[in-house]
Amino acid sequence: MPQDVTWEQVLNESKDVAFPGLRVNVQPAGRTLVNLDTIVYTDQAKVSDTTVELLGFPVAVEATPMSYTWNFGDGTSKTTGSPGKPYPAKEITHKYLKRGAVGVTLTTHYAARFNVAGTGWQYISGTVPITGPATALQVREAVPVLVDPPN
């Protein structure tokens, strides 16, 4: 019976396909400076849908990104309703306070629904949080040096 299909089964079968872990883009790429506005965004955020088979029934699954939690790798994070945009937007930025190597991750919170064998959409309460791969970033420090130029 289609009603025997549970949300836990649907999530288990569709998690890797319908709920992608999004990658963080960082600008400047690869390295940044202490106290510089570092831009983060993802260009992969979109509604995803897939169909899996459970207990002999086709199950349509739809995942919609609702919010994004950016973990900057220095103990701080920020949650936004937007996937951000590349420069020059400066929509989502972070200033690192000390140098070091960090990994920036993004947890996407998906609203989900599923439909077993065309019996109607069932909406899931809450969201499904999925954390994507870490993007490596070197935080460097620029130190001004006074020089005495020759005349």
C-alpha cells in the first residue's frame, strides 16, 4: 500500500540525489586577507526533484532550499535566506580576524515533500539540513612596512 511508505524511507533513498550538499564559492578564491570583506556564495542552489522506488511504488521527491548556514571555519557562522552572489554584489561577506587555514562549509536547509504513486503530495514539517564539502581558504595577514626610498 502506498501509505506504508514513510518519510524516513524516502529520505534514506533520495538523500544523495534530491538533497545535494552545496559547494561554497569564495572571493577572493583560495586566499584572503585578515580584515578584508571575503565574499561567499553558492551557484548551485535550486529546487531539485527526483523519483525513487520504494516498496514497489514510484515516489516523487522535491527539495527546495529555504535557508543557508555559512560556517566560516573560524568558529563563526551566519544564516541567510539567500544563496549569495559573486562580486560585485557583496551580499554575504565575512571578515577574518586572524590568519590561518580554514574550511568554509555551507549547510542548506531544504523544505521537502514527497508523492507516493500519485496519491498526493505530503509535506514534511521542518527542514532537512545538508552540509556540503569544505572549501579551503588561506587567511593571510598583510603587514605594512615603512621604507626610505632613495632620493
